[in-house]
Amino acid sequence: MVAADGGPRLNGTISVENERNQAWRVYVVRCGDGTFYTGIAKDVARRLAQHEAGQGARYTRGRGPIRLWWRSAAMSKSEALSLEHRLKGLTHRQKVALKDGDGDQGLRRDAEDR
């Protein structure tokens, strides 16, 4: 059986390509200067290593050490981009609250509603 995108189907309904798209995560890192950076990646650990090595986003260069502050569950790329945009709109205080789990409940509910 073949999916609309030309790839084989899994369980008769989900294509392999669609399954790959579910692997995106949104992450928030706290920089050494106390600021936050938000991004998306399929492999968060590899992306954090890139930030630490100065090969990540220009914003994080020279702001080390970089620490993972919060990470989402796996989702599609479009969902990850949408959540990233919403997280970037949070205040510093709201991003601090993500670490304790106080600030992410609304974000999770919104993502589950879609």
C-alpha cells in the first residue's frame, strides 16, 4: 500500500514520511547570562551540543554555558513551529515558570486541543 506522498503506509493509515514529521520537539535553553533561547529540533541533545560549540543560533554564541530548561513532547514540524512562536511570546517570568511545570500546563492543553 502506498501513501499519497509516495511512501509506504504504516498500519494502513500513516505514511513513513508523516511518521518522521512527528519527531520534532520545541526546546527552551537558559543561557549563562540568564536569558532564554527557544528553538525546535529533531535531536535536542545534538542541537544543544551545537549551541555549546558556537555552531548553533547566533543569539546563543558567547552566552554560555547553555542549559536545557524545558522540552516538549514529540510533535509534527508545523505544531512545533506554532508552539515555538507562542513560547517566544512569553515573558521572562513565564519562561522561568516552565522549569517548575507551573507555566506549561496551558501550552500542553492548547497543543492537545489541536
